[in-house]
Amino acid sequence: MNRERGVAVGLVVIAAVSPQIGAAFAVTLFGELGPAGTVFLRLAFATVVLWAIWRPRLTGDLRLAAAFGVALGLMNWSFYESIARIPLAVAVTIEFAGPLLVAVIGSRRLLDVVWVALAAAGIVLLVDPGGGSLDPVGVALAVLAGGCWMAYIYLSKRVGAAFPGGSGLAIAMAVGALLVLPAGLVQAGGALGHPDKLGAAFLVALASSVLPYSLELVALRRLTEAVFGVLMSLDPAVAALAGFVVLDQDLAARDLVGIAMVVAASAGAAALGHRTAPEAEPVPI
């Protein structure tokens, strides 16, 4: 059992690292594809893989699946537009406020209010309202991505119950790709068909969507939701490392403190909260 738990922890760590590396490499495609073009290719490739695996039927509550897809598409699109303007770690940290709020919403415990306050203080440190060092549009887009993440979490449980296996996600992924397609065509144009860009976008899709989602499904069978939540709360820290290594994005001490505060708040809410959110699902960001 201990060995299985150790393997599961390793899978979650990989699942946390993989999408941040994928996002960092996605930024390198923005010059020719733009954020929307990169998101479209990523979602399109993820759609192909998921449809090949699950072979979904277009039956059941398709409006629910479509709403799920809109949340998924907007979440990824706004996040990529955000990291085109502000550092990866900052965007991930701001976005992480979404699932943190889901974890503590409805709570009447003072401790959960403390977690939210700690995270809010950390985000204020990052944004530095008086300093004006961050692009306000990038910050707003990160906040939008966090809001879409909240919607994604709430819808994911309903879609999981309404559709067998991952077929609901496959349908939603297709809707998300179609949603982003017009903007992708405007930003990327003919570059969407370049073989080298297609290959790079396929790798981003594997790293950001297919691999982490699959690993998390396996890990969740062996870990409690609290342990899983604590491990996933490391995402902002992993994003900081990925941004530094891949994109050469340095962070000031103030930024690192802000990230640490949000990580601590998320980990505390996941480990010590009065309940774990049953809606919390692997998120393909």
C-alpha cells in the first residue's frame, strides 16, 4: 500500500510539472501562432486523442457538455492570453484563486476565511497595484481564467455523472476548440498548417492536457482528495520554475513571497478544510 501511495504521489507530481512545462513551451509559439492559435491547436489535438480513446456518442445532455466546453475553452484561451502579457508563475498563481474559492465556498469556519485572506494577500503582493509593473489586461485575463476554472470544476462533476468515462470531456474539448477557432485563424492564419508548428502544438497538447489528465485519474484512485489537493497546490511554484528554466523569467523576492502565500493557502485549504470539494477533478490547463 505504501509503495502504491508513493507511485501515486509521483504521478501527481509529474501531472503538476507537465502542464506548466507545456504552458512554458506554448509561450514560445505565440510569436507565429498567437495565444489563440496555440490554444486552438492544443485543444484540437487533445480532442483527436480523447475521441480516439473514448469514441463518444452525441447523445445525452449535450447542452451540459457544451457548457462544459465553453468553460474549458474560455479558461484555456484567457490563460494563454494572460501568459502572453505577464509571467507564467504570476498568471498561474492568480488563476489558482478559482479552485481555492471552490474548496472553501460555503464554509463557516474561521480557518477557511484565513486561507482565502492569505491567498488574497499573496495575489495583491504579486499584482502590486501601486507599482504598475504588470500588464493590467494580463492580470484581468488571469482572473477571468480563474473564474472559468471555477465553472469548469462545478460542471466537471455533472458531466462526469451524465456521460460514461471521458466521453463528456471529449465532447467538451471539441466545443472548446471550435470556440477558439475563429480567433485562432485571425491570429495565426496560414501558420496553423505549418508542419513544425503542428508538431510543437501536439507536444504541448500531450504535456498540458492528455498526460496530466490521465495520470491524475490513476493517482486519484490511490490518494485521498486532501493529499491530491496539497500536491496540486504546488502548481504556482512549479510554474515559477518552468518560467525561469524555459522562458528565462526572473521573479523578484516580492513575487516569490506572494506565490508562497498562495501555495500555503491552497495546501492548507486542501489538507485541513472541513470538507473536500467532491467536484474537484483533474483540470487540463
